[in-house]
Amino acid sequence: MNIDVIENCFPSYLKDDINIVFRALDFCSKHEPYMPFEVQIDQEKLVIPQRIYCDEHQLKKLIELTPIQQTIGFCFFSRHHDGYVRERCIRQVFNVNEKFVIPFIVQLLGEYVIEIIESIYQAKDNIDKSHIQSFIEENPEHYYRIHQRVYSYWDCFYRHAYPKYRKHVKPSGDTVLDYPAIKFLKFINSNVA
């Protein structure tokens, strides 16, 4: 993998740290990163792959790096093809007060692995709401797409576990409003919009 792939994922002020991360970890893979999505942070375009195919054992080397370099590594590996790796990595950035972590967190809401979505919802109070608001203001189309995916994945995979409820009928269990990604969107909308 070329260093440009990683550099394009993060704001340019992190270039020196990205170079250190790139030299510390082995990003070789038989498969190229795939389906990138574009977002902006402080009017700078970022291009983040939907999936990467790197050896997750490289993450052990992050302990030798600075906290910001570790965060870069965890954010990048939150795009990993293995959902367990994505979850493990995204959990490492919930308490990081940096704008550049937000697209990595928000993107995972629009995916189907409910364990990841639950971990994001549980960490909602640790994620800087002003950074989320700034991200949404700068990327309304992307946020709308994530919003649509949340409801699509609920409909495809979780409709039976979190059913719609009928008017004037008290639900006997979880409903669509209890689906973690929908709860997080409602949390965002009530706290940032």
C-alpha cells in the first residue's frame, strides 16, 4: 500500500506523524483498499477507504508510538475487513478529543455489525459533540447517507429484533427506537442539531 492512501485519510497537519506510523507498521497486502468515501474536516478533503486488508498483528507495534500516532493507526485500522479488528480499534479512539476521529466513528454507524454500533452508542458521552456537529455541518450529504444506511441495515438485518411498534400498543420488548444506531442518531440530533 502506498503512503498516499493513509495520508489522504487524515488532515495534512498530521503528515509527519503519518510518516512515522507508515514506517512503523507493515501495510503490505495482496488486496488494495477499496470503495473510498470522501469527507471534509476544516475544509480539507479526506479520502478514507471503506475497507483495508492489512495484517492486524501490526497493531502491537502501536504501543511504541505517541498517543496521536496510535490514534492514527487505530482510526486507519477501524476500516479493517475484520469486524473484530474494527471494533477493537474504534474503541481506542472514543476518548480522543480530535476532529479527525469523527468520520471513522460515524462511518461505522452505517454498517451492519451491531456489536460495533453498540460500543459507539455506549461511548456517546465520551465523544466530543462539538466535533460531531462540525463534521455534520461540513458533510451533510455524507451524514444523510449514513442516516439512510442505518435505517436500511435495521430493515435488512434487525427488523425482527427491533420491530416497529403499533400506535397505542405498549411494546413488550425492544423496538426500532432501541436499535443502537438509531438511538445514536437521535442522540446526535438532540445534542448537536
